[in-house]
Amino acid sequence: MNNEVKKLWGEELSWIKNNELREKTAKVWEIALERSVLTADDLNRIPFTLLVGPDLKVSFMDHKRAVVHISKESGEKINSMFKGELKCDMDTLISGAILCDVGKLLEYELDKDGNSYQGNYGKYLRHPFSGVSIAEQAGLPPEVCHIIAAHAGEGDMIKRTTEAYVVHHADFMTFLPFKNGLKL
């Protein structure tokens, strides 16, 4: 795992117990950073969404970490409270949460002032599609690719796994209040 990925995801990647899955999850981020105009520093600076406005102070990585942490805690609660009737595979869940927005690294570009915008690639392929493509290139299993594919609105057309539901809801509960929330 390279230093940029370790800097972005060191703690969260360590939660994946399966060494091979952890390394493949990190590899997806390495590939995405290699193909992107964005750097790790940009991810800690640019707004996490283009749909709210230029004054949003929540960075891409602030949002990503929130999604991963909320997903992890939700999965742990599911596993402890449903007496085995509903199970959540924690390694799959955490890997999928870390990767669900990785495709945005290909979707976004920067203008001359360093502001992010949806580039030409992103106009044709939204991040769930490009994220799955990179994940498959790195050898991620279909269970994780499913979470990436199903986390956004595109996933409303398919049946989601428990892990995909958790990531989907963690993502939307930390996005929709910014986009549609009641301002008092």
C-alpha cells in the first residue's frame, strides 16, 4: 500500500481483517489516484459533492470517513442485535464503504482555480460505474463491487445485499441533509 493511500485510509483499512481484501481495497485507491487529476491533498480540500454549492466546507474525505465509520458501527449493531437472523459481513461492508465513491476520482476534474467540477468522463460514466471498473481491475470480489454499484441511485433498480443497504443509507444520510435539508 502506497503512502498516499495509507495517509487517506490507514485506520479504516486496518479494520478489514482479511489481508488479501485489505490489499485489494488499497490497490483500487492506488489505481484511482494514478488515473485521476486529483491528489490526496485535493480530496481533503474539495467539497464532497458538486450538488450543494461552492461554499460547502465538508471535504470529500470528511464525507467518505463519515460513511465508513457509520457503516462500520451500523454493521456491528446489526450483528449484535438481530440474533443471527440478519448478518453483515464486516470485511465486505468496510471495503465497500471505503470504495463506494472511488470512481469520483475519475469523474471530477479541477479548473484553473483548483475548484472541482464534473469532467467529460463523469458526464458519460458516473462514479458507481467507474468505481466498479477499477475494483474489478484490482480483483475485488462481486460482493464488494455490488456495494459500489448499488450505493447511489443506480442501485434503486436492483436488490441490495444487507451490506449494500447499510452503505447506501450511510451515504445518503450524510448527503441529503446538505442537498435537501430544512434550513432553520
